[in-house]
Amino acid sequence: MSEEGKSRGFLGSDDNEQHQQHHYGTFQGVPTYTPQQPAMGFPQPVPPPGASAPPYYAHGYQAVPAYAVAEGRPVREPRLPCCGVGFGWLFFITGFFLVAIPWYVGAIILVCVRRVDYREKPGLIACTIAACLTIIAIIIGVTKGTHSW
């Protein structure tokens, strides 16, 4: 057997096979392409400051390392009264039918009560705004007809 036949079974024994790179995937590029060095004098792009990845946190996944992640059963908040709507929106809706009196009650609750559920605040703020607009409308309506000077 000749020397050519003996080396046929080994990978990389031929000079052409040593220089050939094996690519995997669908795009293999142009076989004659060699990467070029960039031209001298042109600034090269760099990542902005602070763009580096944060250090690995080895104690488990946490979005912010300074805060502990609570484990266990999730806490369910109690349902709001009045069919889940809350008193703030109930006062706001009934204020249209009961001559704005519930709006004043909601505004007083927002201003005077110290600990109000955060889910009640949007309705109470709407009551306060409606009460202020009602007072402005009443003042303009009362003073409109009195031009006695």
C-alpha cells in the first residue's frame, strides 16, 4: 500500500484539509474572506460607560440585589367594599344623583382621615375635584345675576 493510501483515514493529514475550516450552520461566509484590520486614524466604536453587565449574584435570582425576594404564599388583599369598587368611586357616582353631597364627604375623608387604603384614593381624589368644580360653579351662578352697582 502506498503512503497516499495509508494517510487517507486520518483527519488533517492532507495539507488542503489542514487549512480548510469546518463551518456549521446555514451561513458559512465567503471562503476567501480574511478579516481586515481597520484603517488607522478612524475612531473605533466603544460601548457607552455603564453598559457592562452587572456582576453575577450567586445567591439566586433577584431583580435588585439590595431587596430580598419574599418566598411563600402570595398575600391576597381583602376585597374593597361596595361590590369591589370602594367608597371613593361610590361617593363619586352617587354625587351626580344626590346633589354633590357625597363629593363633599369624599373630599373630607381624603383630607381628614390619616390612613386611607391606597386603592380608595383615586375615587376620593375624583370626589375632591368634583366638589371644587361644584363650588366654583355655585359661586359663579350665585354672583351672575347680582349686578346692582
